[in-house]
Amino acid sequence: MEHLLHLSKDKKLKKIIELQKPYVLNTHKNVYLHLCYSIMSQQLSTKVAAVFHRRFLDLYGGKDPSAKQIAATPFETLRGIGLSNAKANYVLNVSNFFIDENITDAKLYKLNNAEVIKYLTQIKGVGQWTVEMILMFTLGREDVFAVDDLGIQQAICKLYKIDAEDKKAMKEKMLSVSKKWSPYRTYACRYLWGWKDTPPPPSEEGTKRKRT
């Protein structure tokens, strides 16, 4: 896999890549639906997000709804599955925007990353981070760097010994470090997330306990 060869040139990143299985980037249909899922799962654990995902699909007989079906869903029905007022409104905003703009998957796939961000952040409730997740995990773009993602910030600061006190300086250093990962920065982010969420092996964990 080309991305492994390229990213492994960074010795620090190589060490955490070797701890994980090679990541395969996929593309998905129904971008509007994944955008809705992204909104619903914000600030939730993966487990809790999966519960909302299932409840949402249950509203439509367990099948993927169209943008028109979502737009026609009463606000109170969306609130009834546990979504906050804001998230329910944002889901409706996404659906109505895709209908009004007559957006197809093909249209979005033709746009470059910056164009997709500019276009979709017009929707109230959709910020740059949300669109970056769509670029990565729905459109399958290989070179997206989520500089504002807390998990990425924590992982890079830990791995490269970057001081996180000055947020502006931190982000500048993060961007500087990430340049050498291009054109595979999405993969780098994925391995950083994976490393951050992986518990240390028993021997390392025991060593840490002894030191404290």
C-alpha cells in the first residue's frame, strides 16, 4: 500500500502504524445521510452514536431514508429519538439544503476538498470539522488533515512533544509536521486516532504504575 511506504518515512509515525492493521479508505453513497449521521454522533461515544443511528433508521422501517423523507419528518419525531433541539434542526437543515440545491453524490465527488467545505458549511449547523469527516470517511479523500480535531491534537502533541498551551502555535506546528504526510494525511489521522484509542500493552501499563 503506497500510503504505508510514504508515511513510514516519518519514523515516529511509523512506530504507531506498525502497532495497527493497515487502514483501507472506502467511499459511500448518500452523502446527505452520512452528514446527518455525523451531526447526530457529535460529542457522543461510538456506542451511544450507534443507538441513535438505529433509532433513526427505525423511523423509516430500518431502511436508508431519502433526503425528502427526512425533510418530511416532524421535528418532534426527531426529538423523540433523543436528539437535542439543535441536532434535530441541523438534520432537517441538511436534508432541505440537499433538496433545494438538487445535490447529488456525483456533484460532490467532482468538487475538490476546499470546494466541498465551502459548499456544505453554508448549511446551518455544519462546520468545517464535520465536512472534513465527510471528506475522509464518505468521499474517501486521501489528503485531509483535521487540525481542529481534539483527538488528533492530543495524539500529535504526545507523539511529537508539542506544547498544547498556545493553541495557535500548536496548530502551526501540527500543520508543519503534517506537510510531510501529504498526499496521505487522511491515513495519518486514522492511525493517530487508532493509536490514541489503543490501550498500552500490559508490560508498559505495569511499568507506568510502578513509576507513579
